Amino acid sequence: MTTATHIRNLAIIAHIDHGKTTLIDSIFRAARLFRDNEQVAVRLMDSNELERERGITIRAKHCTVNWQDYLINIIDTPGHADFSGEVERVLSMVDSVLLLVDANEGPMPQTRYVLMRALRLGLRPIVIINKVDRANSRPDAALDKTFDLFIELGANDEQAHFPVLFGSGLDGWLVRDLAKDPRSGIEPLFETIVDYVPAPKVDPQAPFLMQISTLAWSDYIGQIGCGRVLHGCLNRGGDFVRTVTRWRDPGNQDAGWDVLATSTERGVHMWVTRGLDRVEVEEVSAGDIVWIAGPEKIGIGDTFSAVGVENAALMPLEIEEPTVSMFFLVNNGPFSGNDGRAIMLRQLKDRLQREVLVNVALRVEDIGRADGVKVSGRGELHLAILIEEMRREGIELCVSRPEVITSVGKNGAVLEPMEQLIIDVPEEYQGVVMEKLARRKGELLHVENSGTRLLRLEFTIPTRGLIGYRTDFLTDTRGLGIMSSRFTGYGPWKGEILSRFMGSVVSMETGAVTSYQMEKLQERSTLFVQPMQMVYRGQIVGENSRPDDLPCNPTKTKALTNHRASNKDQSAVLDMPRLMTLEQALEWIAPDELVEVTPKSIRMRKAILDADERKRVDKRRQTSLQNA
């Protein structure tokens, strides 16, 4: 068993795509975690299928490497702002962080957020300027901006005097001095970790104490909690007390917290991480990061303490509230059950409740609808990943357009979530970007010219102003722009935002789409369907070139006669249809429309499929508005 003095616990934090997971691959190679002739995949920590496909980290993951006599526990954290809830919790388990900064991009919005969280906890970061081998890299400028960010976030003297390493996580080398040190291996990183990261401040002789920071679920064992043992030790099968604590007011920590419940539990299973694997052990001791199963229910921030110890409860962990919500509905379309498993409302609730057990940034609210529930998360991508996971499980469902969650200020004014938006865009596209964002209530704060024909534009914008903008942004910049944002807080309501200016092309019939009718429709619209694709009444088959909805019959065939037409040999010339991904469909739909998600298809449809019923509902709505 490794003593606490030879344990180092740290997390890797950075903005998305700054190289966290790639650096861990190099750490594994340097620590000789695998044989020399072993075939090893890249981005080993991205074990989830969705993570590998999208190239992002969704869940925080633990690994352990041995270097000399030291045991180094490393936690890989997500870099996307929508999954920052994972970062908030795991920082309570570590004693330092590796802050990765891209040598070209410098500090980005999520860099600010994760660094702010680390500094608030009193952690002393180690800064790594990554990707210095790339063209247009500016390591010195990136370091200067990082230091300015430390000062801006209120770092104390110890935190501001951080060690710096330069290198390339992909090529597997880090140095302290770019001009003098040889570029081979990452031994300087291990040396810096051992010398700079403090050993866990624990008392092995004190009664057992730990706090849960991460959750997992097993269909065989049930709830599993993960945290760092702060004091003492626990044997497998030993009893402990679980204490549940909650903030009195989640938005105001000054209001204090209360103990809700206590219960005596037993540690049935206990694991520690060795390499990439969990190894079951008979005893855990102070300083270890461990997984424990046994209690029927485990929550984030729960305190596990030795039996008989009074006042052992620890302060709850801070978890920021969701900012975006949407309705998850039972699929009641005509094609329900054709592609996957059509589920009832009870089954939908059960699946979402299982997700809440491990995804604590998610909220599920039953507001009395007979066909679905309201689900809230940290952003569009956060909810889209959940939908994609359910889709791959064979589940069919419908989801509504994302909506922001508002709050009420002290003076009764409506407040909405605001975002800091940073855009890197070629100079020739800055005009159209600024024009589109101005329509969405974006305010330009700062413009920086890096000298590489790229402009960095910084905006503050309502979260709802970004819904549906990403696709337009990629089109306007020909795919050359980079956009990133982070939630900064709540601000005054900015007024109405019209994010979509074109109407929908809605099918009036059920059947197979014909090339004959598509050729006519594409003159007035952009189509989302292909020839011979089955559509149903009320399904959206395209985007109209005008603001109003366009009803159509895409299944109409050419009339057959006894006369030969002069253009009998003319073939239909069809444009390439716009095939929408899940994220694009969620951004595109209007408030009265839904996205139907099945294992094989992504369809958009009207919430009310019958055209006559839609007209009656619209008429009643207009009448009620006039009377009001």
C-alpha cells in the first residue's frame, strides 16, 4: 500500500481541443503502462463511443500511473462548457491541476471557467503551453495572457508563481526552456508533479471520513460513489455513516446548509484505479481515490464517516444550476415503432431517472403533461448527448426546441442566462458575423488582430441568441471560423430574438417522396428528404424560401396519359438535400415543431400533425391574445 506522502492527486483542465486526453496518452507511454509491442489506440481515456466519434471528453475519468516510488492519480476532465458540471465536482478530490493552454489560441472561455474554479478551491496550478510545434504558435504570448488571466481571477502570490512547461502532448515531449532543453520525453512533467503538487493532507490515524464527488451506476451492483478518503481507513464490509447535506438556497451559499438525513451503511465493494482499470481491494486508506458500493442511494456531496463520530458532515459541493430545458415526449407519430422501441411515458421517466443518478447537472421535472417530461441541462450539447445515447439504446422519442431557463431578480425583473462568446474568424467574414450576432442581441466587447489574418471577436450575448446560430456561423465563414462560449451568469432580458426567418415545408400526405415533385419543390425551398424516402402527414420536408409555412404533397406522381410529351426523355435534376444532424435539427425547429428521434432516422415534424387542427389552435391563440 502506498503511503499518503507518496501519492499525488491532480486533474487536467483546459478548453476543448487543447490536448488534455492526448497528453494523457503520452503520460501512459512514458510511464510504460503498456508493453513495447502492444497495440494501443489513441485517446485512450475517451472510452465512450460518442467521445471517440466527436473527439471530445464527456465524462470525467480516472487513471493512475506509477513513477519511481510515487503513485500519481490523474483525472481527465471535459473541456466543453456544457459538461463543466463534471469539472466542478472532481476538483474537490485533487490537490493541484495541470492547466493546458494552446500555444496558438491562448486562454479561451472554458480556460477561464476551470481556472476560476481551481483558484477558488486554493489549488496551485501547473501551466503547460501545449502544441508549441505547430505553425503560428505563440508560446510567449499565450503565457503572458495566461498570467494576466491568473491576476484577473484574483490568484494569490503562491498561485501566481506557477511552474511552466512547454511542449507537444501529441509528440510526447515537455521542456522547461524551449531554447535550451532537449525535446525528448516528459520526465520534466513527472518531476514537476512530484516537487510541486502537495501530498494529500490527511490523517491516517483519525476516524474514517470521505466525501462523494462522482457517481456511477451498475445494473448488477446499483449506485457507486467515488471520492477521496480524507482521514482514516475502511475495510471491505465495514460499517460507516452516510450523511446527506443540502444547501438551504442553492443560489446563495451564505444562507448555509443543513443535514437532511443520516443512515448506517456497509461498504460491500471497494475499488481503486490502477492504470485504466478498477481493482477491487480489501482496504482503502487516507489519500486514496476510491469507488464504494453498498448504500442503496448515494448523492453528490454525501459524507461517509466512521460510526460514532459526531458532527462529521462536510459542506455540500457546489453544483451550478441548468440553463437550458426541453420537453422529452413519447413518440406518437405514424411511424412510431418502425425503427426502434416505442416507449410509454413510464418507461421514459424510468430511463431519465437512471440518468439523473449519474448525471447530476441534469434535472427532470414532471409538470403534469400526459405525453412527456421537462428535462433541463447545462446547454444544447449536454441534452443532445443524452438524446443520442437514448437513441443508440433503441429508444424512440420526440423532443422540443431548447428554451432558456429564466429567473426573477430582486426588483421583479426577468433575468436570462448570458454567455461570453469568443470567435476566431478570417477578416473577410467579420462583417456578416457581427451583423448576424447583432440581430441576436450580441454586444461586441473586444476585437483583437493576431497578425495571422484571423480576428478574435469577443461578445456578450443571451444564451437563446446562440440557439440555432452555429449552423449559420459555419455557413457564413465557409467552415473557417471557430466559436466557443461559456455561461457567465444572469442578466436583464434583452427582448425578442427572431432566430429563424424562413418557414417550413410541411407534407400534407403520407407516402414515398417522388423525384417528380422534389424537382418542383426545390425551386422554392431547400429540401431535407431524398427520393423514395417515406414521409407522413405533418412531417417537415424542407425549409421554405419565405417566412410562412408551405403545405405540399411530396408524394405526388406524374400523371400518365396516352400521349407522348415532347419532354418525355427529360430526367429530373435534383439538388443535394440538406441532411440534418440531431444538433442541427434541434437548432432549426420552431417552437411549434418537434424532432422525432429514432435509431435510424432524425425527422422534424409539427407538434400537431393535422393541418386543420393547427389552424384551429392558432385561431384560439390569436383570439386569447386579442382579449388579453
